[in-house]
Amino acid sequence: MTNPKSQALIDAVNTSFESVLGYKATHIVQAPGRVNLIGEHTDYNDGFVLPCAIDYQTIVAAARRDDNIVRVVSVDYANETKEFDLTEEITFDNDCMWINYIKGVVKCLRGRGYEFGGADISVSGNVPQGAGLSSSAALEVVIGQTFKTLYNLSISQQEIALNGQQAENEFVGCNCGIMDQLISAEGEENHALLIDCRSLETKAVSMPEDMAVVIINSNKKRGLVDSEYNTRREQCEEAARIFGVKALRDVTIEQFNDRVAELDEMVAKRARHVITENDRTEEAAVALSNGDMKRMGELMAESHASMRDDFEITVREIDFIVETVKEVIGDQGGVRMTGGGFGGCVVSIVPPALVDDVKAVIAAKYEAETGLKETIYVCKAMPGAGELVLA
Ligand code: GAF
């Protein structure tokens, strides 16, 4: 689906396709980034998440080739062009990171038994990179969607997501969960999705019409994110082992409280975050669909405190933004860090009448406090990946 921000991307990929590859593309395909409203670090614990796809996307112009070459132009890297051959082993490129997302997706698709030939592709995106809004997942999903479109592959949206996650886990080397790829592949317009990350069932939850989703990028560079992410995963897995369950999803807060004394203090904190966050996320889906912003705001505040104090993944800059926005919106909306943590973005759900106040207070205080300048995106919940049929 196009949105007012898509047109520049569509023009850019069409232009670069034609100027670098020498003919016109036959298809335009998109996949969105995402913002997670609540349910952080719960996906790899088989738990619940509540993200929505956003109107920041990765867009591809593509055409089939009649040989086995995949040739890709990256508009965002000065039209850098890379190619690989489907008849040869697809290997990691140490000198060019962006092509690895594409190689990984293609390799995993072939590994799953899908058969297809070569393609010419030009790609560009406006999902901010490294900000916790899933630019990597959008790239993985748009490439899966592109081969589906070009070769009429009978692959479900869910499998496009799983394939993207597999590429990230096994080829790129980040041990992420399924949330980002699944919402990018299956998002729904004007809705968040409550995702059960064990069954992968989704439930669409309508976004209140009278609220705006405002994302504030702290522009704090996310340090140590991969190593800290993997450490959190290991701590959660250790807690699940101690409780004798497959994943922390299977532990209730009562069971946790009964045995907390047996746990190492840090493992206990990590587990408490995940167990309480799962409960909050299911409750938040109900609050959001009822338009109960007071309760939604309380749950988002509890989620943020839990990420800060128990999971220990927030940073000073992010805490400052959350506290500052909360002073403006009171109990009329919600605000919390979103994404993997250690920098990145804050998500807030606010009455439209307060959007300018939120922007103004952050502009007035954030840089003075931290030396960094924020970027603000006012977003809409968008559909997941698909071909764009242009008028
Ligand atoms: C990152 C990961 F990619 C997701 O799978 C999820 O774990 C998230 O961090 C934290 O909720 O975006």
C-alpha cells in the first residue's frame, strides 16, 4: 500500500533501476518497519507482543531475469551494485553488510525448497537504520516478498517472516525473535497485532482513531546491542531451565514468586520482566481495543519501569524522553521505550491535540540535557508487505 511517504522511494528505486540496470522494472514491492507498543523481549520467550507496522518502508523495484543471477542496486549506498549466482554456494560478504540480508533470505528460501531463477532488484528505504524500528526485518521481508511476487511462489506471509528470521539468525548472525519479521509481513492498516509468539497466531487490535502514534528517536547510538541482546536471551533460557519449562511463557507470576529465593538475583530480575511483560501485553491488547488510554498508559509506564529496573536495557537519554513526555500527556496516553534497547526510540500514543506539545517539550529540553538532537516521526499503522499496484 502506498502512503504519502512512499512516493519518493518508488521514484528513487524506479530511477536507479533504469539508470543502473538499463531497462524498466516490472514490479514494485514494499515491506514496512514496525513499532512495538508493548511486549519487549517476550518474543523469544514464546510470549506475547503488540506491534504495528508503520508508514516507513523498504521498497524494491524488480524484474525477473532469464538466468540465475541476482543483481541488486542499493539506492541508499550510492547505487552500489552487487550480484551473486544462484547456481553457486551463497557466501557471507565481509566487505558489504547490506547484501548479506539479501543473500541470506535467498539462500534460506532455496533451503526451504522454493525454486526460482534470477532477478534484477533496486532497493531503498526510509526506516531509520539502527533505531530499533526494524529496518533489517523490512529488508528481509521485502526480498522474500519480491521473489514470491516475481515467481508466484506459494509461500505464506508467515513463512516469509520465518524465512527472514532464519536468514538473520543463521546467515547475518543476530539471534533475534520473530516479532519484527512477522509484523512486517502481516501488519494490518489501522491495527496493531497481538502476536502469540509460540503459535504465531495473530489478533488484530484496532488503534483508537482519536490517538496519534508518535515515535521519538533518541539518536543515541545503540552500543553493545548484539552482545547484550544475546546475554539477555541466555539469562531467560537459564531461568526457564530452572523452572523446568520450555520457555518463560510457561511460568506464572505466582510460580515465580514462590521460587524467587532460589534464583540468582540477576536471573530473577530478567525473568520477572518477561513474566510480568507477558501479562501486561495481553491486558494492553484489551485496553487498546476498548480505547481505555488510561489503563494503556499505566501498562506502558509499568513496561518501561520493568525494562529499566529489571531487564536493564534502557539508557539515560531514553529514560529522560519517557519522563518528559509523560509530564505532558499525563493519563491521556502512554509512553515507553520500544525495541531491543540500549538506545533507539521511544513510542508514545497521544491525543492529536498534544502532539505539538510533545514535540515542543522535547525540542526545548532533550538536546540541552543530553547533547543529542531527537528525530520525531508521527506514524500510522499500515498493512504488511505486498506488491504495490500503482495507478
Ligand atoms: C529486537 C528483536 F529483533 C526482536 O525479535 C525482539 O526480541 C525485540 O528486539 C525486543 O522485543 O527488535
